[in-house]
Amino acid sequence: MADFSDFTRRAQAAETLVRRLFPPTPCLRNAHLSHAYDCDLWLKREDLTPVRSYKLRGAWNAMIRARERDPDISLFVCASAGNHAQGVAYACRQLGVRGVIFMPVTTPQQKIDKTRTFGGDWIEIRLTGDYFDRTLEAARQYCEEAQGYFLAPFDDLDVMEGQATVAVEMLTQVKPDVVVLPVGGGGLSAGVIAYLREVSPQTEVYLVEPTGGMSLAAGLEAGEPVTLRQIDSFVDGAAVARIGALPFEILKTVPRGHVLTSPEDRICSTMVELLNVEGIVLEPAGALSLDALQDIREAIRGKTVVCVASGGNFDFERLPEVRERAQRFRNLKKYFILRMPQRPGALRDFLDLLGPEDDIARFEYLKKSARNFGSVLIGIETKTPSNFEVLFAKMDAAGLVYRDITGDQALSEFVL
């Protein structure tokens, strides 16, 4: 059992250490979201740290605390495919200490390059394993052999104290009635909650997980951390198979109704809205807290609310996928399989059914050798969801046989 009795003082001390790296991230009022949700909405912009996420805070604090306990530490080791790796790399360069960072072989080159840029000559990157579990195993084995210090991404008290500096700063910037936080491994959420309970106990906290990584919800159900059998890695900054044991000691007391889930496609819709309306670029995990506002609309009405935008490390090569998923969530794009008669004029007959706002985004024969009918994969984009009701009514009246596969995950992954 961890000792959290001195957590507040240590979090405040960690905030002083963080000031050696960067000034407080801004807490900015957002007029658009304030109007949309009838509240006073503020964004704690962790996407504006030097590494564009809060992870630097925990890594920095943990490294300094470790060297205070043992000044002879000369090697730090971590395993990460994203923000933790970049935070560790940046901290190694600032401290002038060697770091070895293990990343999966499948890590996008953009993330590898950014990690190398932040760490410079002070770090070495080792690509090991197709999946993170293998990467983590290799990192721990190497750390033991090289007698280094392993930097856990969230299941570490020093890391939690570093992440709690988000709350230390926030309370000097605004006095929130409600705070909304993303939760993955639990380091940020547990650190902030532990601090708020002592310093601002009247503040309500809501936590948000992606639907494809509900490790906290599973832990609360079981009464202890459990390992999910499968996760959806799309929200890679928060899709964690097992909530951290130390963070769970704090998070297990959060009311079940205050642990929310956000579906991945809806998160994409929120990301697109923020980019188009506000010009704010957030990664999927960074948009979690904002996406969940629609689920607590009545609970936050008239209140001062802070959403922690936890990170902005978004690879724009993913933008087409994000836009695609957002359109599907908003019912502005659908895919279906149509049995098309194999006769002259059949395609023209179908095209005549389309409305003025309907566009064909994909058209592909799946069975090119059929004699009487052929299966056709069709993707349609439109401007208004109700346009699909009109289109399908016309198709039904024409006696066409079709199947909407937009929501069929297994089939759509196979053919799209």
C-alpha cells in the first residue's frame, strides 16, 4: 500500500521542479464550448508543453527524485510508443543523462523521429517487438542487465506526483466546480484527484476512457485491477489493457457514475470539430475530456468546468482516417453492399436515385464473374443524415437488395 499522506506537499514541490523546464500551461476559456454546453468552460492546454503532452511532468519528477535517492544513477530505461518516450527523451537531454528507449517495431516513423529529436545524443532508441508487451519485457530485461533505472509511464508514485502538477497550476488559474480528465493507465487522473481531494475537495471530477480501453471500469467492477483481453489501440494515449495498481488505490473510490466512456468514432468527430472551429489540434486521447461533455451536459450546466486537453501529438497522416470515422459517426457517410443487376443501364438506374447532395465515395464490384447479379460495394457521402432516409426509401421502392455495413465492424474492416 502506497503512502499518499504527504502527496499534496510533494506535488507542490514537483511543480517547482517542473518550472525549470517550462512555464505553466495556459488554462484558456473557450467561448464556443461554453455556449454549446451552457457553462463556463476552460481548457487546460497540456498540448502546449515542450513535448505537447503532460507526460514530461511525471518523467521529469521521477528522474530527479530517483537521482536524489541515488546520485549514481546514470542510465534511465523506458518502454513506450508515444508521449512517455518523448517526455523521457526530453528530460534525459535536459539532465544530461543517458536514456535507452524501447519502442515497438510498428511505431510510426514520425514518433520515432520526434523522440530522437527531443533526446539528441543522450538517448538510444531500440525497436523491439511487434506488440507493446514484448517491447516492455525487453526493456525490463535490458534495464536489469544494464543496472539502469526503469521509468514506468504511470504506475509510480513519483510519476503521479509529477502529473499532479497539472492540478497545482490549474487551481492558481481558475477555481473549477468540475474537472474532466482522460484516464489511461491512471497516472494523471489519480495524481490530480489526490491533489484536489486535499486542496479543493468541493470540486467534482469526471474521468473518461475510450470504449476500446475501459480498464478502469473493469477494475471498478472487479474491485481490483484486471487485464483486458483485447483493446482498441486507436486512442493510443489512453487505451491501456490494465489500470496501474498505484493509481487504482486512488481511483477505486471514484463513483461509478463519474467514470465515462467515449466511442472512438465520436472522439474523431470531436477532433474534427475542434480543428475546424477552434484550430486546436489534439490527439485522440487529448480530445477525450472534451468529447465526454455531451454525456454530462445537464450535470455541468451553469458551472465552471475545466477539461484537461492532455496531448496534441497527432500525426496528420491519420487525418483521413479521423475524418472518415467522424463522418460515419455523424451519419454523413455510409457503406453498403448492393446486388446490382447485370444488364445494360442498371448502373444508370441506380445513379438516378441519388439526391443532389449525395456523392459516390467508393464503387467496387466484389463479384465480377456473376452472370445475373453482381455484389457491389458502395460508399456514399452526403450533407445531411436525413438524405440517407430518402435514398434508402428510393432503393426499397425500386426493389433493390442491399445491406448497410457501416456499423458492422468485422465486415467493414474486411472490405473497406
